[in-house]
Amino acid sequence: MRATVMQRKNWLYLPLLAMTIFYLIPLFIMLNTGFKSFAEIDLKTMWQLPREFSTDNFAAAYRALAPHLWNSVKLVIPAALISSALGSLNGYVLAKWKFPGADIIFPVILFGMFIPYQSILIPLVSFMDQIGLYGSLGGLILTHVIYGIPITTLTFRNYYATIPGELIEAAKIDGATMLGVYRHILLPISIPAFVVVLIWQFTAAWNDFLFAVVLTNNANWPITVALNNMAGSQIIAWNVQMAGSFLAALPTLLVYVLLGRYFLRGLMSGALKG
């Protein structure tokens, strides 16, 4: 009986393996093309391995993208940290400190998740121009912080809702203030939720193209915009383009490979329940 169960479980690995191969095909094409010379680039031979492996394309792509790579780093770190901190405070107040109108404010905040980027581009550009942030990384950071507040608030609110109210009441009896409860009780046990929202916000800000291309100037382009502009007007060096695409995708790939287990643990521990 046990052997039969194990055999059934082993069969489950076949579709998982097939899906893994399917999703890794673009990565293979990207790397395979990135190691080829320009003379080898052809749709008919894209599955064939390069005759000579060379890292020259990656070096050329890095030289072109390096300044914009650091722009992306300077963008995602404050955007992820600030939106996560604000979402944590919002979630705490909405979950544990009920006040008149809380049931209205929470859906209003969540409504921000469903506002299409394209619908607010014109007023957003006008607003950033009026406050002097248009063309800078500061305006792009502010945009991602504001757009990130709904999902971070939802995540933390649902996470804090799973914490027993008796724990909060005991802290109040001991004389803890509103911020004291947050700092000494909830913040130390919020690591799973913070992991979820930090990875989520990091990915959203790093992969953003629309806000970045509209709100920043050439000097402040993040890597996604710079990658798009690597293509020439007459000839596209697909080998260098593919190498640059891999370099642009590498940070988010590493985040999920190295921290994916913690992301799943955060989800399972209640960060997105409710």
C-alpha cells in the first residue's frame, strides 16, 4: 500500500518537470543567444549551442547598463522599505485599533490596487512637475511608494488580524502605548509579512517600465528603460540585447531563488490570508 502511494507521488513529478522545462525555455534561449557572436544569430539556429562561448556580449551589455543598474538599486531599496513600513503601520492600526470609519478607509485604500497605471499618467506627470520631482528618481520612488501602500496594507492587516487580541490587551494593561504595542509586540513577530511585501515591492519596482519611462530623464533611467533603448534603429545586436536582458533579470531571479522559501513561509503564515 505504501509503495503504491509512493509510486503515485513519483508520477506527480512528471508534470512538474515538464512545466519546469517549459518555463526555463526562455532563459535557455536568452543565455544561448547571449553567448553567441553576431554572425551566429539566426532564428533557424537559435536552439543550437554557440560554436564558441564568449562573455564579450555580457561585458558590453554591462558597460551600457551599469549606470542604470545602480539607478534601479537606488530606486527599489527606498521604495520597498518605505512602502513596507507604511503598510505595516496602516495594517496595525486597521487590524488592532478600530476607529470610526475604519471599515470605509480600508476598502478605499485597497481601491488603489485596481487603478490602472495608464489612467493617471497625465495628472501624475503634472503633479510631479509642480513639486519639482519630474525627471528624477525621487518622483519615481514616491510613485512606487504610493502605489505599493494598498498591497502592503492588505498584507499586514491580514497578518496582524491573526494575532490574538489578548496579547494586545495584556500589553495595554502593562502600560504600553499604541506605538509601544507596535514596537515591542507586533514588530518583532512581523518578519514573515515583511519578507513577503519586501520581495513583492522589490519585484514590482525593479520590473517597472511604464512609470520609469514617463517620469525619469535619460540620466535617471532604471535598467528596464535603458535595456529597451539598447536596440539600434537599423540593426539590433540580439546577442548583446539578450545578454543585457539576463543581467536585468538576474537580481529578481536571485531574490526568488535565495529567498523564495521565506516568501512562501510568509504566505503560509497568514500574510495573505483573510
